[in-house]
Amino acid sequence: MRIKSLVFVVIGIVGLIAFNVLYRLSPRLYAYFSARSSLPTNIISFFFLLGILLLHKQFQGRMVLLERESEKMRLSLFDHIRESILLTTLNEIIAVFGRNPNLDDILNRIAEASQKLIKADNLILQVYSSEERRYFTLVVKGSEAVDLGEEILEDVILSGNSALINNTQSFSRYRFLSAKGYSSFLAAPLKHRGESIGLLAALGREKGAFTSRDLGLMTTLAVQASLLIENATLMEKTKRLSITDGLTNLFNRRYFEEFWKKEMGEAIKNNQPCSIAMFDVDNFKNYNDTHGHQAGDEVLRTIGHTLQRGTKGSDIVARYGGEEFVVIFSETTLENAALVCRRLNRAVTEHHFPGEETQPNGDLTVSIGVASYPGDGTTAETVLKKADDRLYSAKEQGRNRVISE
């Protein structure tokens, strides 16, 4: 603006000089103005310059207004573009959710979209379980995972407060972020039906990296993300319930049969061993009739927990039906599976069950039959049948034993 003012002044001065030169050098111009004006030449020049300056001031004012309007339009256009990107991104995430409502995939897509929209150096999406009172999922998009600390998590998640900090060094609560190289912090809580379920947080290395518009975008993202997360969580719970035995919380028979076919297919494809074991609680009907169904249910839960605790995370433990259980040992030979089963048999035998002294042999025990691919069959059905036959043999031979051949 200063340059424009200087240009106008120069033009005015040049015009004034030109007028005076013409006025003095042209006899006709001189005679014309002398005959029609009694004003001195310098006064006419003064008003000529004043007129130019007034025109310049008016022009300058209009230029300021135009520049302001231009900036408003630029910001408005920028906001519309970001809102359009936001809507497009949310539609894409919803489409993905419709095809595959996987919670981890949804969380990663939300975090990725948020980082791009907010232009954050680091973005954190953290989900909180009010039932378990713990943070169980953390998604990070950026160069490093930053621990936000209990104080910030509680303030944003448990209290439900948004945060916009553009100089973390100035606030004691956020000073540790400054020490990590982050000067700006933006966060919005994830909520569903008034209950906090997590947070969406952005970190910037520059001071003043975020604006109130960014906070508005973050809040909009948080609202939509909350709905998607809640729906994905609900669907995962529903799916989990459909494959879980209600009494023992183990996988149910339907899931076992589906997984066993897949496991056998992988074993055949990769030429790897896999084993399976069938478990049956010895004389369970006697225990149930003597002590009641509630005591019998507790026995089944305890045995199920014992089997889970005594196997690897990659092994599948399921309730097959009634008092029968089944364990799938991935990539495990018959010998190793039988070794694990003997340990499990011993663990059940050594556990003290209330009233087990009323059992025929004075103890509550299990019988186990073990079979393996490829030695005991080349299909899921034949290997499972072999394990069931060996379970029957274990019972015929006196119960409380493992038969693997």
C-alpha cells in the first residue's frame, strides 16, 4: 500500500510540474487562464494537487475494502474446499465400513484423513473403554508415537473438553510436548450418547499451527468418527457373540468347524503339520446330578480357562458341546500336541473342584484323544474322526488319560 501511495504522489507532482511548464510556455494557455481567472498560478497548482490526493485517498480506501473482501473470499473458498474434502473422505470411510466393518481399518482411515485435513505433523486417535476403564486402541499417523499422559487424556476424554494450544511452552500441562518438539496441540473428544469413548489429537511443530477453523473441522471429524467407531464396535461385539460360547466364553462349535477346515487347508497347501485334541470331562453327569447344574457349569468354565491358559495364543480352544472341548494346535506335530495335552490333563487333575470326592474315582478328570495331519488323515473330517476315536479309546481304557496313537 505504501508503494501505491508513493506512485500516486509522484504522478501528482509530475502532473503539477507539467501543468506549470505548459502554463508558462504556452502563450495561448497563459492568456486563456489569465483572462478567466484572477487566482495566482500557485493556488491553481495547489488545488490541482489536492484533487489528485483526494482521488488517491478514495482509491486507496476502496483498494483496502477490495483486499479485505478478497481475503474473506479466499478463506471462505479454502474452508469450502476442506469441507468438501471432509465430506468426500467421510463418504469413502462409510463405504469401506459398509463393505468391511473392521474397527482397526476404520480407525486407521479416520486418523489418516484427519492428518491430511488438519495438516498435522503427528495425529493420535485413542479409544477408551468405559466398561473396562482402560485405553485399548491407539492409532498414530506421523513420525512417532507420543504419550499424551494421564492428565491430558483425563481432561479430554473423561471430562470431554476440547483443546486448542498454540504455544505448549506457556502451559505447564503441555510443556512436555514442547520438550518433544511440538509447539501446537489440538484435541477433540470422541463421544457417543454423551459418553466419552476416546480422543482425536493433532500435534504441530510450529507455533500457531492450528486455528479455530481447524478445531471446528476436528470436532466435526470427532463426531462422525464416534458414530463409526461405535457402530464398528457394536458389530464386532455382535460378531464375537455369534462365535462365542455363552457359558465358557470360548469359541463355539460353529467357529471351530469353520476354522478347522481353513487350518487344514493351510496345512495341506504349505505342507505343514497341524494337530487336534478332543477333551471330555469324565463322569460329568454324575457330578452334575450330585451337585447341581450351577456347580457343573462352574466346572466347565474352570476347565475351559485351564485349557486356554495352558495353550499358545495361536492355538484355538473351543467348546464342542456339552462337556466336550476341542483344541486346534497350529503348525504342531502329533508328538508336541500330545505333550501339551498331557500337561493339560495333569493341570485338570491337580485342580481341586468343590465336591470332586464324590466322583467314582474320587477326582474330577478329563480324557483326551489327539490326532494329526498328515499322519492320521488328509482331510479335516478324517483327522477329527481319528481324534474322536482316540478319545473314545481313552474312556474305554479307564479315563483320565491321553491317547495319541
